[in-house]
Amino acid sequence: MGCRWFFLIRQGSGKYSYDRILPTNVGQCASMQTLDISVEAEVVPLFDPIGPLCESDPPFNLPTTSINGITGMWDIGPMLDPAGAGGATIQINFFPNPGECATTQSLQIFVAEAGITTFNAIGPLCENEPPVVLPNISNNGITGSWDVGNSFDPQGLGGNTVTINFSPDPGQCSAPTSLQITVIDEVVPTFNPIGPLCENSGPVALPTISSNGISGNWDVGTVFDPIGQSGPVVINFMPDAGQCAAVGSMTIMVISEIQPTFNALGPLCENDNPLTLPLVSNEGVTGAWDVGPTFDPSGQMGPSNVIFIPDAGQCAAQTTVTITVNTIPTVSIVSVECNVGLLDYHINIQTDGDVVTSTGGTVTNLGSGMFLIDGIPEGVDVMLTITNSTTGCETTADVSSPNCSCPTIAPPTGNDIEICEYP
């Protein structure tokens, strides 16, 4: 027969004896043998509680050694990720490493649902708007901060939809959230060009709506007046609110007004021929005169004004030119008499001229406007020229010779004596 063991089953740790009974076989003389076996108590791994957790918490490492020194691993791996487990209690199991004489251990971990952080929509915004202050408390009371800071500046972001992210402060079990902000491109108002304008042009009405449909007003008002302006003048267009448009500008070239000038016209004498007036100024401005192409001094006296009117499109002003017309000397024939001897004659004149010439005879200035022209051969007609030496104006007078022949007398009778005597 073989040997048999008899076990005494006990609970718990301690020292136990086991007897082995050796049956007596034929030819064997054997006794019973006892073995002592020590049984250690099984250790329960201990861990600090985990959680409650928030569904939005990041994954974290699980301990691989218990508080009471048991090493092992978890059934879910080395990390716990609470994402997606909101509102549930998760059981995770710890398995001691072989040789640890320890039991498995389970932990119950509650995962709270992450609150949804909500905000009122922002935008759409215009690219040229000032920075927008961002709320640091959500509509449902979650505090936190934004990845772009305390404000959102749309400058330079036109034409884009921008995502900004809100991170809740710790301890609120709230998930991060984001906002989509649409930024509209800034529109630059455009206008059809105005000008160049002449300085003397009338005011020009300015458009209140740009070529690309932006309404607004101008810093100079509703009209642009070029009077007193010169060169390039910049005016600014202020768009009405709510159009996402930039301040526009327009440059208007203003050409300085040309003042036509002319070489002196005159002075003239009233008996001069009509004067042809120039149709082009010294500056090259063309135009016409209010009196026509010529100026007739006849019947004029003293200064006379004529106006030059420039042709259109030359940015030139009207110009007034003064032409002085001087009167011609006056002359009065005082007497025309034959001289003694009847061979010649003389003339006495009264004039306001100061120079007298004659085609015959000798001219003597007697003073006070009196002149004597003497020694003119009998039978010779003369032309007198009377000049005002100050103005250069002159006049003429034709004088016919008197008949200086002896008069016809009756023949003498008796003792009459024939005598020829000029009365």
C-alpha cells in the first residue's frame, strides 16, 4: 500500500501540523510522520480614494503600488481617462503581481458630467471695429479665461472665421468650449474722380454714396468749393455706421486761376483808327472782348474799360483793361489876312495845342494859345497841324489863301488920280 496524508483544514494564517500515515507493508516496519506548514494571511491592497472626477478632467496615472506596499496593475491599464464617463460610477480592478500574497482590489470612481459652458454669440464683426471685451463668466456661471486674452481684436482678420477657446477655471467640472467669430472684410469706399477743377469753378456737389455702395458724408460738407484752393486737395469720406467700411478719401486737383495780362493798349487819340484787340494774352489764354475785336476811340474821352472774357476750359479769369483816350487839340481860325504889299498873307489861330506846324509860312507862338502863321505866299493854300506834345494827339486845319489882288476900280475921269490902296 502507498502512503496517505491526513490534512487538518484550518481557517486563517498560522502554523499547522500535517500527519502522514505510512501503512505497514509487507516486509516494512514504518511509523507515522508529521510535517509543520506555516500559512501566511492574504493581504488586501489599500488605495487612497480616487474622485469624484469630472468628465472633462485629463487622463491621469493610476498608482502601481498600494498604500500598504502591494505592487500590481489595473485592468484598465496604467491610466484612467474620465472622458465620456460623465454621470457614471466606474469600477476599476487592481491585480497584485505574482508572489505578493495579496488579493485583488476594486475601486469605485464616480465621474461627474462636465457642464456645457455657453456664451452669447459674438459677431459678425467688422475688421475695423475696436477690440471686443470677452466675458470671463459664461451664461451658466462658469468662470474661466480665453486663449486670446481678455479681448478679441478683429483688426487684420477680415474674411475669416476665427475660433477662440474658453478654458474654465479648475474645480467647476465644466468642459472647455469655443466660439466662432466671423470677421467681415473692411470695404474701402471708391469714387469716380472729380477734377481737375479750376480755382474759379463753381462748387461741386459731392456724392453721398460711393461707387461700391457705401453711404456717408464728407468732412468738407456736401459740396467742394475750389475758390481759394490750389494744388492737390484731400477730402475725407466718413461712412455711416454699420457698413463695415473704412474712411475713404479723394484727392481733387485744383488749378490756380490764371489772370490774363496784355501789353499796354494805348493811350490813343480820339481820332485814331480803331485798335485791333489781341485775342491771346501774354500767358496764352484765348478769348474775346466785350466790345468786339476792335476798340474805336472815336467819341471816347479819358479812361475806357474793356473786358477780356477767356474761352471756356482755360481756368482763366476775366480781365479788365483800361485804355486811355486823349482828346485832339481844338483850333479856331481867328483871322486870315493879306499882308501889306498883297504878296503874301498871315493867319491868326487860337488852340489848346502847344505845337503848330504849317505847310507854308512861318509859325510864331504868341502865347496864351495864340499862334501867328505869317509870310504865306498869296494864292498858296496851307494845312496847319496842331499837336498836344504831352499826349501826342494832333489835328489839322486847311486854310485857303485870301485873294490879295488889287480890287477892280472905275477908270478916272477929269482930273481924278488913280490910286491903288488895300483897305
